[in-house]
Amino acid sequence: MLLPRFVLLVLLVAGLTGLARGHEGDPHAQRLLAAAYAERLPVGDPRAVEAIRAVAVRAANVRGEAGQPLLPAGTSVEDVRWRDALLEIHLTLPADQPTTAGTRWRLSPLDMETLSRALAAPFLDDPAFSGVRTRVRSGPDQPYGSLEQFVPRSPPPRPDGPNVDQENAAALRPQPPQPPADPTFGGPTAQGARQPLGALTGVTVFVSAGHGWTANASWVLQRPLLFSMNEDYGNLDVLNYFVHFAFNAGATVVPLRPTGWQPIEIVLDNDDPGVSYTGAWGDSANPKYYENGVTLSGVSYRFATAAVTESATARFTPTIAVTDFYPVYGYAVTSTNRVRQTYRIRHSGGTSAVTVDHRLAGNGWVWLGDYFFAAGGEAWVEVTNASPDVGVVIADAVRWGGGTGDIERPGPGAISGYPRDEEAQRYWAESEFGNNAVGYDSGIWDVPGSSDLSDNVGAGARMAREMNLEPAGGVLVDRWKRIHLEFHSNASTGTARGQICLITDTGPTTNQVQYATTLSNEVDADLTLLSGEFEHAWFDRSAPTFTSSYGAISTSNNSNEFDATIVELAFHDNQQDAELLRDPRVRRAMARACVHGIIRFLNSLPGSQVPLAFPPDTPRDVRVEDLGNGDVRVAWQTPLVDGARGDAATGYVVYQSSNGYGFGAPVVLGNVSSTVISGLAPGETRYFRVAATNVGGESMPSEVLAVRRPSSGTANVLIVNGFDRLRRQINPIQTFAQPPAYAGQSIER
């Protein structure tokens, strides 16, 4: 179940204008285009020519976001033919294209997806249909290209400046000593005490959640409220499952909408009060850095020479005023002299260590996990210079929590007032690359001439491109070390069901077809195996992928620096699929299956060091028994093993806690089914949870169990946790209070 901290959340919303826009385009324009050809056709139907010509004629009379017709009048449909289940379309635009206000005909990113979706619409109900490939030319003498040639491009990324940190290494200044770091361990809400080694160790996973609150005439959701859900929120909730599974498989995880459901934020820059240093550190003059505006010292960030033995630390100590779970992020600008950098996170369960390879990723917030912090308790994040690599470590900024949106946009003329994670990713980019950072290109979040809706289409890809450090040998070197996935759910006529992964015809990444096919097949295989546990049977579409024009996964936005796809997890306009999407068991299974699919795909790439190994499932039937004299036995049953749940466990970890939220003190075990924990003091209550391990990584932890040692004798009360019915019928309900168009409407979370 999601949102564990509350059952009812009231949001204030500003209007419904522009409702339900997204990567399939503008639904209002879609409805106008759909009227051109209402009949649903199967794959291979020769009437496809008739349908496409009708849509093309209609498109000349429907204006898009750019203010121009979606196709110029006089566009000729030159060829329509079936390539198996894929429909290939060739269009010729008039050589003397009509202009508007002196501007040649063009499409916005949203218009491109609207038109491409409309051309596919007559065939969408056939589960074997695998999309459209549209080729367009301006006049009969020009070569064919994709629709994207008529879309304004975002500026190319600016090259990074000189490696100033290397140049100033001689200027390192010693700092006064501080107490050494506490050697104990702790653990986040779902991960173990330390990030596990697993199949995805050494891999950076960039992950997006589509849509979110967006500024139009007012602040709007991009998707409608249907069947007690909304895609903008559903994508975010699946993202929150996914990041934990990927982290436990060893990945460095970069969420491109904030994770952790935490509207409070605390950010410390390198020169703010609360930041202290030991050992020798230098001051960087790099023109690219984080800057929250609290302390303007003129220092971009600080750096220290990496060493095998620790000799320098930077400690960021926040003031935690509210006891809660907080996502924690680290920020370091990339360069060629970066290293594997370890962050120590002190929280209520102890100290967790997470290592990020900043030779691969940086220039933005990298997620370090979710942790439980007590108000007034000990809390800090520490950067150590201990590393096996030659280079420097970076102390720039650390973040606790996601915060609340603070971007004021034309149209609404006000900030959204929603937590940042509920806003579209475009605003996270503007806040954290623009308003609170220096040296980044505004084209990451604001494409010239595009609306916020269109900006958001490729914002995740552009953020990931900015945060990825391209290898010296080019984008094909060590391709297995980086990957991008964006979550969505689908919509059609209300009858279509199932999951599908997307391929763009506007410039697919090198292995996009293989990635999309592998991921889609894995999701279907895994969820089919689990189908008997679900409210409705999982529907496996015969076509695993769908081709159309998608800027979010196009090389125009990601520069082919990594492979990318969009996964449409189900159809939110179909009642059965919507009920599955609202089921926490299904969301969890979807997220895990996506991690399995990524492992399988990366394992197949040339030179890959990703093993074909899946983390195990959670141990079953965990129990704790008081043995007397301060000893307790923790026991469990082995996890279930199959293609959906994961590989067999080869070891276990028992975590301990004094409050039931922040876990640490791990007891690392081999392939056993119980262990005895000693040393409980009279009157002490101690909490336990158990995780399974193997070469693929670490499972999600078990439920939390507790034992209290009485002042004398042994405990004589048995507590049975019989609650195992996590279903959508007991989901938290989020009710919208205003404006009138939203008032009283609710969604499940």
C-alpha cells in the first residue's frame, strides 16, 4: 500500500483546462481527428489506405498547439502499406507550404504525437497492431524523413568547461579534525542497511514518470480521472516501487521526478551553515554547480583527492524538525577525474553507506535511498574521500525530501502549490537545473517556442542526457552501463487491454527495438505467471511493442547516449486494467518485472558485465521467539522461486531497529532459515525484518516483527500477524476539494 503516512489527502487544484494531454498528444484534437474515420480496422485490412486519407484530410482542418493545421492543406498520401503488423505511411506536403505569421508550417512535440496517434487510431483495438511508421517530405523532389524534422529542436547540450578541479589540486587546504564516522549501519524504508551488490551494480538507471501537474491556462493534470485513478499519479506511484527494486539490484538510480512522497525539503549547499570538513579540500571555480542562494561564498563546490585510506570528509548536517521518512539525494558535477564516491547517511537506524560512480552520472540529484529521521535526532550525510579510484571526490550539495513546487508560470500566474513529485518533470528540471543551479542550458526544461506540455515530452530524456557522462570513446562504449525507462499507462477506446513498450520512428536509440521487445516480453511473462493472484487475469497482447512518433525516447532529446523506451503498463480507460493498476500487488509486480527486463536486456549487450541473475523474493512466514535471558530466535521460510518472483536465495540478512522504522545492525547469514540474536536488555523492545540475498541482489524486506524482553522470565504473549490482504479495496483515497470542476472527485493511491 502506498502513502503510509496518511489515508486522506486533500489537494487544491486550479482547473481542468487542457485535461488529459500527454505523449499520445492532445485528446481534444484526437477526438476531432477520430471523427474522420470511426470504424475500427484489423491488422492487414486493405481499407487502411481509405482510413489514412480520411485522417490526413481532417488533419488539415484541425489546429494543433503550434497554432497551425496538423497537416498542411494539399498533403498527399503517397503510399500506405502493411509491413506485417506495422503500418508504413508516406506523405508528401505541398512544396509551397502555407505559413502563419510568416512562419513555415511546423509541429510542436505535442502536435507530432497527436498526429501520429491519430494515424494509428483506426487500428488500435487490434492487440496484434504494432504501430505506424510515418515518413514525410516537403514536395515531390525532397527525400522522406520523420515528422520530427518539422519540430523545433532543443539546443544541443553545452560542453563542460575545463577540468578545473584537477588544475587546482595543489590548492587543497587542510581542515580541522572531527570525530570519525560511526561504523554502524542503517537502512532505508525498503532497502537493506547498505546498498546491496547485485546484477545492476555499475549501472545507472534513469527513470521517469510521465505527466504530472502542468501549467496551461491554469494548473492541470495531463490525464483525466477515470475509474478512481489518474495516470499522472499512477505513474509516480509505480516509480516509487521501481526505484527500490532497482536499488536493491545494485543500480545507481536517478529518478527524474522526485521519489519518496515527501513534501518537506531540506537542502544544504557546500558553504551553508551545517556543513563541516576534515582533511584537505580545495575550492572549485567550475562554472557549473548547485547554488541554493543561502550562502554566496563564490565557491562552486569543494573537492578532495581520493585515497585508498580515508583522510578527508565533508559532513552535511540538517535540522530535522518533523519525524518522518525522507528521500536523500547527493549532488556532484561530473568530469573525467571523478571516482566512485561514497555517501554515508546517518538516520534513526544507524549509518548507511551508498557508493555512486560519478564517472558515469552526476550534474544533478542522484537518489541515495529513503530513510527514517527522528526530529532532533542525529542526522547527517557525509562524503568521504576513501575510494579505490584515482581522482577527486566532490562536496556540492545534499537534499532531504522532495519539497513543494515553486515555479510560477504564465497562464496560471502562480505556483502550483503541489509537492514537486506530483508536478510534471519539466518543473523539477527548471527548479534544480535553473533556479537552484548555475551553468545549465535552459533548453533542458524550456524548448524555445514550445508550451510546458510540449517541454515536458522530452524533459526527462534531456535531464538524463545532462546527468550522463558520455564515455571518451563515444556513446556505444560500455552501452550496458546506462539505461532510461519512462512509466506511463495507456488509453484507447475503453476496450483495449494489456501492456506494451514503445519504439519511436523519429530516431530510435541504437538498441531500442531490442530493449522494448525484451522489456515487454518480460513484463507479460512475469505478470502472466502471477495472474492467478490478481483480481483479473493479466492480458498479454500479441504485439509486444508499438511504433509511433515519441519525442520522450528520441535521439533528438537523448543524443543516443543510452537506450530508452516507454512502458505503457496497462489501459487506464479499461475498467479491468484500471482495477489492476490500482492494486498495490500488481504495481509491485510491474515494477519488479521492469527491473527483471532491464537486467535481461543489459545482459545481452556486447561486453556486458551484467549477469542474468534476478534478486530473490521476500522471505516468508517470518517469526520471532523469546528464548529467555535476552536471547531471541528469528526464523523464516525460504522465498518462492519462479520467473516472476526471482532466483533462489543463497543468503539472508536480519536487520534490527529500536523504533520499527529505521533499521540497522545487520546480521549477515548464509543459506539458513533461523538465527539467534542475543543481548536484549530487560524491558527492551527490538524490531526485526529479514531480507534474502543472492548474486542478483537483495529482496524487499519482510514485514516488521517485534519482541519485548520482560523484566524477568520469558514473554508469554503470542502476537500473530494475520493481515496479508493488501488489495485496492483498502487503498488510501485522495479527494480533490477545488476548483469546482474537480471538487468531490477522488482517486485511489
